Amino acid sequence: MTRPTTAPHHDLTFTMGREELVIHRRYEVLSILNDFMLGLWFAIGSVCFFYDGTVKTIGVWLFVIGSLQLLMRPAIRLHRYIYFKRLPDEQHDA
């Protein structure tokens, strides 16, 4: 279950029973997860190239997915930049 927090950095908090998962700097976490998945797609795709037929085709598709995910990296950074530009300046609002 997700609940909003009152933290100044807009952390995401997920409650699971008696445990809470708090995600700070969500755009950085999203970028790290994206990079992790990129590595996974390209590693599996590379192994698939050792085989012929359908397995090789799967490898090609994993490379295509990884390439599209590479395009997401600048989109994540751009979204972070635009999002933080929209935040009010706390020094002038106080």
C-alpha cells in the first residue's frame, strides 16, 4: 500500500505489514533501475547470439528493447529537470 509522506523531498513510502520501504530521490532510483534492466537485456541478448534460430531472434528483440531503454535515460533526466524547475523556491515562499 502506498501512502503520501510529508517529507520535504516528496519521498515515496510503501507500507508492507509492519515494514516500510522509503524511496528517496525517486528519479535517481528510476535511472538506476533503468540502467540495471539495460544491462540485463544486453547480457541475455548477447548469450542468445550463441544459438541459432528462435533463440537468436529473441536476442535481437532484447537488443531492440535495450536500445529503446537507452532512449529513456535522457527522458528520465529531462523529466527530473523539468519537474524540479516547476517546484516553488522555498527561500522566497517562506
